[in-house]
Amino acid sequence: MRSIAFADFLIGVGILFVIEGLMFAAAPVWLKRAMKSALETPDHILRAVGIGSAVVGLILIWLVRR
């Protein structure tokens, strides 16, 4: 039997795929430009944005689960 946490994880991954798919379907040109921009962005900036996003995500999960 799967745990509730694992089921929640799979739901989260599924939602990620849905959002990403909708973005590619709705605005492929914009996403190509965003990817090119990300390639030109320095690593330390991308790392800071990634860490910030992860922290915001964890806080959001914590608030919802509280």
C-alpha cells in the first residue's frame, strides 16, 4: 500500500506536468525565449532563484498542511 505522502508527491508531479504542458501549448515562442535567457543567466543567479523557489514552495506546503 502506498503512503499518503507518496500519493501527494505523485499528485504534485502530475500537476507540474500539466502546468508545464499547458505553458508549452499556449506560448511555445515565449518559452523558447525564456530558455535562451536562462542559458545566458549566470549560474549564481539561477541557483539563488532555485533556492528561493524551493523555500517558497516548502513554506506553502507547510501552511497548507498545518
